[in-house]
Amino acid sequence: MTVTADEIKGQIRQLLAGEGWDPDRLRWLIALLCEVEDEWRREAWRREEELAAGFWARLQ
């Protein structure tokens, strides 16, 4: 399931406004945000590895 940033923002706004307060919805949102954070970390690690590989290639 693909969720857009706008959908996440909408869910957060609704929860902060007290609309549709549902523990399952909150758990879903927290799990989703954790997945997003993990993906960002993997992407950052991949970019760091590419930069390091390029750096070492230029030194050789």
C-alpha cells in the first residue's frame, strides 16, 4: 500500500484536532512513520556508500 505525504499529514492533523480518535489508527500511523524513517535511513546509507566508493575510486 502506497501512502502519500498528504495522506499522512491529513491523518496527523485529524488526530491532533481530536477528530476520529482511534487507537488502531494511531498505531497504524506510528508504524507507517517508522517505516518511512527506516527507508530514509537506508537511502542515506546507500548515498553515503556511493560517495565513499566514488572518493576511493578517485584516489586510486
